[in-house]
Amino acid sequence: RALAVAAGANTILLVVQVAGAIAFGSLALLADSVHQASDVVSLILAVFIAGLVARPASARFTYGFGRADALGGLTHAVLLLGGSVLVVGEAIRRLGSEPEVDGVGVVVLAAVGLVINGASAAWLHGGPARSLNVEGAVLHLVADALGSLIVLVGGVLVVTTDADWIDPVASLFVAALIVWSAVRLFRSSLHSLMDAVPEGVSIDELRQVLLDDPLVTDAHHLHVRTLDGSSLVFTAHVQIDTDELHEAQLVTRRLTEALSAEGVGHVTLQAECHPCESPDH
């Protein structure tokens, strides 16, 4: 619900900003609108993804639909980079012509954008959800609030100094902010799609959790990834010093509970009573 309300508020702000950018002749405001548009898409996508990820796994999608988060983020990052290129090209063109800018109108709309984006980010950040989907939406809103702040400062300078060239320069700063956000989003999405070990997770520490059990003599073939940006999926081969099936099952249960305490949501362990033929892979 919080995502839906934030998406509605930012959609209204986007329409107002685009209209204001055209009416006031502000490229900086238009550049911020590009970022604002990305936020609207991000929030709408976040609402859709939240529903999609919540769907249970099926016979065809046995891992569920968590990958939709990374696919949406990757697409979003590409669109952001394309929009920033257009903004930079227009800013360079305007630096030579310095069109007249209505600084007062720019200041008013930038202030409104700062308030809406800042309030939306604070609201979402204070909610109970801590998924990558929601945190990504929060980061975009914070970045857009910073963009509005840059536009606001540029508008004040235009009003006080009557230097219209400040507006296209401010738009370049906003474009740089867009690129920074897009690169971070692209990188995190690509890492998720390539099954990289999630940030903040140590494969060595997880191996040590297994080796701390008195009956575990070796642990190898460790793999950890995230499907939805929040829950971890862990698999491993575990050599157990026992020939009893029941005791081996008790050990794997203890290990699963220990890994769950470390934040691993889905654990698959293959118990072995003899050394694996290729333990290093």
C-alpha cells in the first residue's frame, strides 16, 4: 500500500514537473523529470514485483518469481542511462544559447519535488518491509530528492544572479546523479542474475558454521545466491563422521538450524560419509 501511494504521488509530481519544465524553460527541471519518471516506473514496477514475488512456486517456475526483481532493475537501469544521454546532449546545446529561464517557477516546483520525494522515501524506509525491491525504491526516491535539491539551488542562483547558464549546468549535475544511480542498479541486478554471492555474505563464514559441528569433518561444493534480493539459498556437500542414516539426518537438521540463524532461508545439504571425488569444486 505504501508503494502504491508513493507511486501515485510521484506520478502527479511527474506531470506537474514536465509541464513546469516546458512552461519555465528549465532544462534542469526537465532533467529532474527524467529521473522522476524513472522513479515512477520503479515504484509501479515495485508494486507489480511485490505481488509477483509473493506468488508461490509452480511446476514450471520451481524457484518462484524472485528473478523478476533483477530483470526489472536491469531494464530500468538501461532506460535511465539512455535518458541521461539525452539530457547531457541538450545541456551542451543550451550552454551555447543560454535560453531565458523562469527561476521562481523552477524554485517552487523543485521545492515541491524535494518534499514529496523526501517524504515518500522516509515513509517507505520506516515501514516493516526490508526487501531489495523496497530498498531499491527508497534509494531512487532519495536520489531524486537530491536531484530536486540541485535544481532548487540552481533556481535560486538564477533568480539572484540572473545567470541563465546555471540551469543547464545544474542539469548536468542531475544527469551525473542519474548515471550514478543507473550504474549501481545495473551492477546489483547483473550480480543477482549471475548468481553472485550477495553483498555482505561471506562464503567462508558459512563454511565455518558447518565445520563447527563436532561430527562434520569437511564441507565443500558451497553455493549461495539470492533469488529475490532478500532471502538466501544455500547448497553444500557435508562430510559427516557417521555411518548411521538417522544420525546423519540429525546433523543436517542441526546445520540447517544453524544456517537459518545466520539468515539463510533455504538450505539444501548433501550428507556424505566418505570423501567426495572432487571436493574442491
